[in-house]
Amino acid sequence: DADVTQTPRNRITKTGKRIMLECSQTKGHDRMYWYRQDPGLGLRLIYYSFDVKDINKGEISDGYSVSRQAQAKFSLSLESAIPNQTALYFCATSDLRGPGELFFGEGSRLTVL
Amino acid sequence: GDSVTQMEGPVTLSEEAFLTINCTYTATGYPSLFWYVQYPGEGLQLLLKATKADDKGSNKGFEATYRKETTSFHLEKGSVQVSDSAVYFCALLLGAGNNRKLIWGLGTSLAVNP
């Protein structure tokens, strides 16, 4: 089994719908991250969490929210999805030395129509 | 500001060709440098890293040397294989403690033909 698991792997939804992407990890890492990948734009950090009680905004947090339900679980929500949130989303983890060495999930491809 | 610049892709090579993917950076202080690789349909994974000037990172036949004088960390491989087809990301890590920040390049797509 993968160390960092994302669900769903693919999702198609409509504008205005609420969407949750979930991430769980078995690496025992305290630090977790949500990134967005768009062609030509590389990776952009949405939110990150250093532990259950510590959540921080990244460079593109508008329109997103997160919840750190446990050390191993970090979910990303789009309260009202819009088409320009169509992207590939990645969850990643790191140990306390992070974020240099990150461990990524396989990604969740979201399409907003 | 701090930034990473990678050569634009796509890069297309024949099997057994020599590969160079250029990466230069602008940073205050002394960053650590990384190359990540993203194979089709997968998440990124760390390929190699270097934490100080003149360090050479290596893995799977790939190498990169941290050159402070030219602020570069170019990725090289002497003989590429079809299985090396992927997107390669250069990144730098700045700061200390909880203020560490990872800055990404935009990625370079590599396609290796048989």
C-alpha cells in the first residue's frame, strides 16, 4: 500500500458544488501539505500543517479550506467549486526536517465543469 | 526575490543520449537544492539532493552538483532510457526551523524515444 493515499483519484463536478479531497498517510510524519499542479505553472502550495493544531495558508489558499482530523489525515475542501480550480492536487508529507524532502501521494485530478 | 529557473521543455532524446536539464537559482543565504521526478500518472518523488556548495547528489544514474559560483544545480545523466521519460522539477529550500520554504521550478518534461 502507498505511504500517502489520496481519495478520490479522479473527480468531475459542477460549478458551485462542495468537494472534499482526502489524504491519509502511514509514514508517521507530523507535517502535511496540499499542492496544486497546473500545466506551465508548476506546483503551488495551498495549505500546510505542522501538526494537528497548526494549520497555515500557502500561496494560493483563497477558495480552499483544510482540516487536520488526526496526525495521519489532512483533507482539502472546495466550498463552492469553480472551473479555474480544475487541476491536479497533491498531498505530501515530511518529517520535522521538512519541507525539503517531501513524500507525495499519487494525486487527485479534479475537473470542475 | 528567491526563485528557481529551469530550462523549458519538452526535451526529446533518443535512448542512450546524454541528458542535461539546466537549473539556476536566485536566493539569499545558503539553500539546499533538490531534484524531484514525476513519472506519468504518479506523484513526485525525490531524485537527489545537495545541501551545501560543491556537494554532488546522485541517484539512478543521475547527478547534479551544487555550484555556488554559478548558482546552478544542473541535472545530468550519461545515457538515458525510455523509462526516464518524466517531468523533472528543481527546487530549493530556504530558511530555518518552521520558517523553511520550498521554492519550485516549473518543471521540464523529458521524452526518451527508443
